Amino acid sequence: MPGASQGTPGARPLVGFGTFGPVDKKNALRAGALAAGTTLMMLLMSSPALALARDDGDDPGPGLSVIETLGQFVLAPLVLFAVIAGLVMVLDRSTDRQPKAKAKAKA
């Protein structure tokens, strides 16, 4: 039945939000609070202050320069992505890439 409430009984009707359908603000707030709380707990539990004490067997190597860091964490993933995307496009044997001809309207 169109216009029927899908949220809390007795609440005002839900209003569509673009293409996402009806939005229940209470559920959205609950989901946001849960995500924020989970993120906060993970940040607190993995505090960088715990890295000050060395563990047995730690043998850190020399640090990376800025160029090495950018190359390893930015350039290498971009190159890998480009190579994989290129291989997919070159090896794709699909023949249905032509745009579909629109049927002419009969008058």
C-alpha cells in the first residue's frame, strides 16, 4: 500500500531521500552512534603509546624516505591497479559492447 509507514508505528510518514527510499532518522542515528563508538574503542585500544616499549625480538630496520614511502604506498598500488585494469580490458572477449539500437516508434 503506497504511503504506508515502514518505521515506528504511530510515527509520522517517512519521506523518501533521493534514490535511497524512506529514511528512518532514528535508525540512521543509531547506526552512526554504533559506528562512531566502535571506531573510538578501536582507536583507544590500539594506542600508539603502546609502541614505546620494545618487545623481545624486535629488530626494526632503517626508516623509509619520503620518496620510498610514496613509491611503496601510492605509486605501486596505482601501477598495479592500472596493470590489472589493462589486462581485464585487453583480455575481455565480450562482443556485446555496441550500444543497443533503439526501436523506432511505430506511428
